[in-house]
Amino acid sequence: MSQPVKKIDTLRQLMQQNDWQKALSLAAKFPRLGAEKAVIVRGHECLVNPAFYKQLGIDTDKAVNDAIAALKTKYTTPAQKPVSCIYQR
């Protein structure tokens, strides 16, 4: 019997594939994100409802890119190859 796939492994795979929308969606649900929690959750929310955050005066593209940078800082190990940090619609 094989072991179940861990969410952290799924997240790292999504990051390697540059699938930032799914990666942020998954990571935003993690219970222990530490200091990066607010940035990651805000980036995910800006992807889900950009019009609302633009009404609040938040630069949604910057929020998403900051969230991606936070994911990279928190979950990329030195042994992994670098992934692109720029999200463009």
C-alpha cells in the first residue's frame, strides 16, 4: 500500500509547475503559516476577488506577487530549483 500524498508535497509540486493560483489556494488553508500567513491569505483573496480588493485600494498584482514570494521563502528548500516569482494575468 502506498503512502498518501502530503499537502506540503502537493504545494511544492504546484510551485514547481508555476501554478500559483492553486498553490496559494492550498497554502491559504494551512493552519500554521507563521509570519507569512497574512501575506499568503491576502494574495489568495486577491486572486479570488480582485474587484473587491481594488475597491479597497489594494494593488492586487503586488499582493499576489508578495504572496508568491512568501511561499517561496517558506517552502522552497535550497536543493530545489528556483521557480519564477512573477504572476501575470
